[in-house]
Amino acid sequence: MAGPSWNYVLKFIITGDAGVGKSSLLVRLTDQRFLANPDPTLGVEFGSKLITIPEEDNKVVKLQCWDTAGTESFRSITRSYYRGAAGCLLVYDVTSRPSFEHARTWLADVRTHADPHLTCILVGNKSDLSLERRQVSTEEGERWAQEEGLLFVEASAKSGDNVEAAFEKAARDILIKIRRGVFDDDRSPGVKSSNPAGAITLDQRKATGQTCCGS
Amino acid sequence: MEFFQQTYTALRGPTGVQQTPEDTITRLSDRLSPSTLLADRRAAVLSLKGLARAHKQLVGVHALQGLLGIIQNDADVDPDIGRAAIETVVILCDTVDDSYTERDLGLEHTDKLLEDEKTAHKLFALLGDQDHFLRYSACVLLITVLQNRPQRVQAYFLKAPVGPAPVIAVLEGEKEIVGQAIAMLTALIRQSTEIQKILAFDGIFEKLFSVVTREGGLEGQSVVTDALKCVDTLLRFNTSNQSYFRETNLPTLLCRLLFFDPNIQPDQVVPQEFALQFWNEDKATNAGLILEAIGLLLGPKGAGLREGYTFTRLLVEMALASNAPTTVKVKCLRLLPPAAVALLPDMILTPYMPVPDTNGEEWDRLEAATGIDALLELIMHGEYNGQDAVRRQKESVDLRATAVGVFEHFLRDDHVKEAIISGLLPPEDAGIPAHSPVTPLLFGLIIPPNSLLDRSSVSSVQFAAVLFAHLLRHAPYCKDLARKIIPRPLTLLPSSTADGAFFVPADGEPPPPSEPPSKDDSEDAPQNLLAVLTEHLSLAFLQRSRAELAPRDAREADRVICAYLSLLAQWLWEDPRAVREFLEAGGLGVLVEQLNQPSEIDVVVPGLCAFLLGVCYEFNREPGEVTRVTMHSILTRLGADVLVGRMNRMREDERIKVVGPDSWVLPCPTPGPQALDPAFTPMYDGETEIWFDWAFVDFWKANNHTIQRGIVADPDSASSSTAQSGEESILVASLRGVIAKQAAEIEALQNKLKELTATSLATAETAASEASQSAAKSTEERVTLEAALEAERSKRTEVEKEQEDLLVLLDELSSKRAKDKERMKEQGMEVSEDEDDEEEDGEEED
Ligand SMILES: Nc1nc2c(ncn2[C@@H]2O[C@H](COP(=O)(O)OP(=O)(O)OP(=O)(O)O)[C@@H](O)[C@H]2O)c(=O)[nH]1
Ligand SMILES: [Mg+2]
């Protein structure tokens, strides 16, 4: 139970339409597994992972990820998480045009509720599926990301392709923002540096008023 | 003055005629409208506040809407009016009142307030206001409405535009408001997993713990307790929050709050500042809550976690080597996960003892001991080496009983049982008269009955019998070994001093029909443990039969007799050799004598004697002096129906009836219709007693029926339906072993299959070219494994056919597995979905 072994804790949220593979991406990240039949997420699920960012001085980052439900009925619950996040994975399914189109709505929602400095990466998931099934090309995804100032990657929770990379890319961007002082000293609610746990310290214990003889 | 002036006018009315309250309230309510000047509105609110308690209904009808409007529109601008309006509404919504109508009014007003989300949202926003008093009153009103209509408020909270931040930020406020804030949060998170998760996300854990540290750590008072209770709610039924919590630094803080070094290494001694702390009632409560949190995080899986070792060590140290209050120690042992018990033998503890008469100010450090030794010591002697054992106070007996539960987990593995029993055997190379080493457990078992009136020893015998039964129950191999235990003879004989008439039967008492144990016997060939126990049973009965025995001593003797009888019943069950030895050591005579002239008041001892006699008859399957035919004629003489009746009556005794898995420490005397000797009074206030543990009661309930049927059976009838002859019972035992092994193998195969499937997936995913190859390979392996599995299955079917009984056993096994899984799920352990799938697949293949 050693003390913190990380330099930063970053809070991430994962959003996007139902069924695009948000939970699958998180499970792939944390457990290196893929579930063929995951249950739809109810509300929000938590998962976490330590990653190292070589480009940023080998800083160790603890990702705390909140995987949200895509289903409309949970919208009001999941929105509560936007505000406190430092990073967002906005996920669509490359084989579902509607999920890509809805990404606009999701982004608008995130922008309304989240911290203005939030880093958002657009993730086209299920890149493992055959070209015939594709409904959104890589170029199109990339173009829209550029227009909106989002990072972009195509990934597959099934093969594991680019999954860690997606999180790393977003984390790196946040670290750069930190380094540049965008969040003047950790002001983003989603970023915490490794000095004492939530600024909690405990005074040295009070004397017990007891002695121990025979020792 | 203006205020009074106006109120006065309002009350008196312009014409000077006294008005009804309704007139006044209507008039005041009219002034709440935004068109009135702010100062006048303020005055009106204050007047209404004064009237609200006495005229709750009228004020509600006329003013509530206006007041809500003021909260909505004026509170930001003028905190004073906002506060007064909120306070008035608090009175209107209050349901903590004696009269029903008032309470209903409170609910009615609450419903009006919650008609839409506006007021609730405003209140959440006001929690973040600059004005201290406004924040405070908003908090109070939220508590009130949360108590009345929790779900509505919770639903509004989830949609509040301000989000959760202000709700958590109030925790940073002044001391008075923090108490209210915690009360509000407690109501807000009740039964809402989603809100619990959101607040965790927004850092509520960190904030609550900084309240704890700010308020003086665990020695802090009710605010600390409330904060920790809130933490408990956030964690208890919320696995997502539990995994979040584990990922923070807070587990470390839990240790530090208890002054435990979170980085302790296995070879390090725990410092005294942890072992000897200052304790008071508040701290015990707060520490209990921290321990609960630790228990939750450990979960049933326990030691597998990153914090597993530290937490386990903390619990063990606090339970077995600290000055913590006994109730806290009980909690530590209860929370110890079964799996963590495996660490006990390797933990080195330094227990402490209070120096007598120093009022807990001074402590002696004792010699280092392993965790398992310290645990056994605790069970056998009680806390602090039995310093207070004679008093049998609830918490100290609870502590020993809970320790038995821990020990039971330790015995899960049959090899451990065997190892412990083997350790009790005489050294092999030491020649014929070699004796078993005297371990605390063995010593407790063979404490000679002439010292049994010592209350501490009685407890030791009881606990020793319970522990020993755990070692033997349904473990034929251990039973075989146990017959080779040769205890060193302790001075059995009574001194011939004045009170030495201990073993002499009271005058007129008929001599026991069995061979009375005599000096010569015990000095002859060394007796094995079973013979010693048989003899002690007989001695205890003799002691019990003394006419002048005081009621308290009689009860002590009964306890000891019950301890021996229950241990023997479990030992002799399914063990014809042990039965033969017991009969040959005079056991039959002892039982028959008791059943010949049973107690008229007590139902337990005669019932147990009948049961044990039945066990002897049922399993008397080895050739020997006392045949089943002989026994049958004795049973007939005693009357089979009478015996069955005795067994049944025992069922109704509270000492059997109220025992449950975790409750076998009973108040003394155990209440119930079978009040024993009316002259009996306990020696100490709050004294407790134990008679039987759950394992025995369970065993007895399961087998009582078999014995009742067996008792009426013919001497040469092979064996009643479920009971077997000696050979059969050995066969069953070995088949049980086979099945257990096969079940384990099947499980191993299934696991391999799962792994393989997983790896095949993994490989398939990483490289397309390798995919087909590896999948094919793994499919191949899978086929082979499935074939093996199939083979195992058919073998199992064969075995099933051989023994009908085993079907039942298997059924139990699988339903238990399913139940376990359910329980695991319930307790938030991960039972991965694939596992389920796999099983379903498996079933389809069948
Ligand atoms: N082929 C392929 N299928 C995937 C991939 N990721 C997810 N899936 C499948 O897509 C389906 C939905 O995945 P989830 O992870 O539950 O989707 P979600 O976004 O969490 O859905 P909600 O929780 O309802 O919002 C499942 O059947 C997954 O097996 C992928 O990368 N490739
Ligand atoms: Mg999901």
C-alpha cells in the first residue's frame, strides 16, 4: 500500500450513442479483455488505469474513467459527470452513420456542461469490421474532428487496436495544457497532482497518555 | 420599530377592530407580492414566520406560494428576507410533530414546494451562496423536504443546473453548517446509487475525510461519526464507488486514522502507538466505522487486493494484540475475510496484557506469537489470558466465539485439519509410553473434572470441545488419527481433603452400572483421548448427581456434560471403530444410567444421551464385546419410543432453538419455558453462556431423524437408509473424496477452457495471420479438453449410479455453488458474465 505512484490523476468521461462500444473500450483498457455480449450500461460505471507518457517526461498518469450510458433516459444522470472531467472520449461506431451524426449533439452537450479546457478526442470504434460494413470513412471522421478542434483516432475495442493510444493521446494533450499553465495550478476539477491525497494530512497522533512497562 | 408597527396594524386592522387570524394572515400574505416594497415584504415574512407554527394551515394556504416566490427571486438580493422565508417554509413543511394533522400538513406543503423543480433547484444553488446563514437555512429546508419526499428531491437533484458542486462545497464551511451539510447529504444519497456515484466523482469522499481530520480524527465527536456513516452509505451497496475508493489514496488514510502504518512489511513489528491507544466511546464508534469500510474494501475475496495484506494485518493486530475495546476486536475478527486467514500462521504478533490494578494505564508486552497461536490462545483462555473470563461478559464471550469462526475458516482445507491432529500425536520414535504433546487445545479437552467448578476452566472445556469437533466432523481420516492421541495423565484423583468428596456419589445413589473409573485404570496402560473423554463424561455425571450441588454449580456441570456429549456424538458418527472404543471404555453404562433416571426438568442432557446412544447403536458395526443384539435389548428395555420422545423434546429447548450461524452466545440464563432450577441466578450482571455452536446444532438437526429411525431398527438390519455400516461409511467417505477431486478437476478443466478461449480471442485479435492458426490450435485443444471433460463427466455419472446417496450430495454441491455465486454477486464480487455463458454452453452440450 505504497503512497501515490502517479504524478497526476485525470478524470475522463466516455460518451456517445448506445452500443458504439464505450464500455468495451474501457474494459479493453483496464482488463485487456473483450466481451462479446456486454450489458448496456445503466447510469455510469467506473474504471481506472495507470499509464506512462514518455513524451512528457515519463510522467505517470492515473486515468479515472467514468463510462456513461448512451441511452437517452440516463442523459440527466450522465450530464452530471461532464463538469468535473478533464478529458472526454467521444465515441461513435464506424459502421453506424447515425452514431456519427449524433456525435454533434453529444459534443454540444459536453461543451455546454463541461470545463472549457476539457480535452476531447473523437474515437471511431469498431475499426476491425470489414470495409463493406463501414458507413463513416476515416477521412470524414478526421475532417469533422479537425473542424471542431478535436483529437481523432480510429480504434477497435475488439482487437485492442489504438485503444490505449486513444487515452494516451488525450492524456498527453492534458499534460501539455498543464505544463503551459492552462489550468493555473490544477484549477481544472478533473486534474489532481500527486501531492497529498486530496490535501488531506493527518496530524501526528496525540499522546495516548499511556505507558508501557515491561518493554 | 417599523416592523412592529406594521404587524400591529395588520393584527388590529385599520379600523381598530380585532381581526381573525385568517384576516391577518391574508393581509400579510398579500404583501409578499413583488409589487410591495422590499422592506415591507421583509416585515411581512417575519410576521408570517411568527405565526407559522400556531397557524400552520392558514399560513400554508395563503402564504406558501408567495414565500416560494421570495425564495426564488429575492434570496440572492437580500439574504435576510431569503433566510426568513426559508425558515418559515421549514416550519410549514415540518413533519416532526406529534399530531397527525400537523404531519399531514407538513407533507402537503412539501408536495406543493416540490410541485415543480424550481424551488429545489434554487435551494441547491443557494448552498453555494456567499451568505452563511442563507446557506445554513437552505440546507435545513433541504433536509426537511428530503425527509418527507426523498425520491422527488433526488430526481430534481440529478437535473439541477448547478450540478453537485455546491452540495459538496458546503462541507468546507464552518463547523455548524458542516453538521447540517452531512445530514443533508446523508438524506440525499440514501438508496440512490446514481447520486452516490456522482458525488464520488465530484470528490465527496475526500471532503468527508477532510472533515474527519479537521474535527480531530477518530476522537472527534458526532460530526465525525456522521461523516463516517455517510462514507459507509456511499460504499456499502455501491461496487462502482468501492472500486473508485480503492483507486484513491484514501485506503492509506483509513490506516493512518487508526495509527497504523500503511506500508508495514511482513517482517516488521507493529509499533506500540498502534497497539496501545487512547480509547473512549466516541473513538470506538468511529473506529468501528473505519473498520467496516476496511471490511467492505477487502470484500470476501480479501487478500488478493493491493491493500489486502495491510488491511488483514491491521485487523489481526487490532483483534489479537492491542488494547482496543473488546467490541472493536470482535468487529475486526468478523470482518476478516475467510481467505485472509491463511496469512495467520506467518504473522508475528506481540500481544499486550494490562498490568492488574493500573486501570488500563500500564501494559506488559508478552512474548511474540504467530497469529494462529494468538487466536487459539484467545479461544482457549479468553482475552488477556483469561483475566476476566470468569465474568463471561457478552463482548468477551463474543470475541472467543467469533475467533472460533475464524479458526473454522482456517480449517477449510482438510490438510490443515490433518496437520493439526497429527501434531497432537505422540512422537513416533519415543517408545510405547510416549504421550502427546500438551497443546492448549488438548489441555483444554482433558482438564480433569475435579477442577471443573472453576468457571474459567468450564469455558475452556466448552471451547476446546467445539474446536475439536471442527477438526473431526465428517473427516474420517482425522478421526482415525485422533484415536491415537494419548494425553499425558493429569492428576485425576481428588485429594482426600474436606471438599474432596467430589467423586463420591451422594448417599443412597446406586453405583453406576458401568465399571467405575478407578485409580488403577488410569495408572495402567496409557489411555487414548477417547477413553479419557469417556471417563471424564462419567466423572462429570457423578459430580452432577451430588445432592448438595448448588444450582450454579449444577449448571456448570451441565455445560461440561453437554460439551462432552456433543463432541462425542460428532466423533462417533459414521465411525464404528470409535464407537467400539467408546463402548468398551464404559460409555454404554454411563449413558444407560442417565437414561434410566433422567432429570425431570432438563430436556437437553437426556435428549443428548439418547441421541448419542442412538449413534452408538447405528454405527456399532465392528465385532466386539458389546454387540448390536446386546444393545437392542437395552434399547427395548429403555423403550425406543421413550428415547425418540427424549430426542424430540430437546428440539424445543431454547438453548438449541435460538442458536444460529453467528449467534450462539446466549444471555444467562437463556430465557425460555425450560427455566432450569428456579433457584439459579447468574453470578454476574450481564453474564452470558454458551451451550452448543451452530455446527453442532446443524449436525444434530440433520441427523436426528436418521438416529430416530435407526433406534427402532432390528439389530441385524444392515443400516437405515442413509446410515451405513462401517465399511460402507468408509466407502462413502472415499467416494466423497473422489467426487470432490473430480469436481475440482472439472473446475480446473473449465478454467483452462476459459483461459484458452480467452487467449485464442486475444491472439486472434492481435495478428490476423496468426489468428486462424491459433484459433485452430486452441479449438483443437478445446476439443481435446472437452473430450476429457466429457470423459470426466461420464466417470462421474458412473460413480453417481454406484451410490444413490451421492446424488443428493452432488445436488447439494451444485445448488450451493449456484447460491454461492448468487451471494458473490450480491456481495459485489465479480462473477464474470462469460463464466455464466460458459456454464450455459456446458449445459447445452449435456
Ligand atoms: N466488432 C466490434 N464490436 C464491438 C467493438 N466494441 C464493441 N463492440 C460490440 O458492440 C456492442 C456494444 O458494446 P458496448 O461496449 O456495450 O457499447 P456501449 O457504448 O457501452 O453501450 P451503452 O452502454 O448501452 O451506451 C457489443 O456487442 C460489443 O461486443 C469493436 O471494437 N469491434
Ligand atoms: Mg456501456
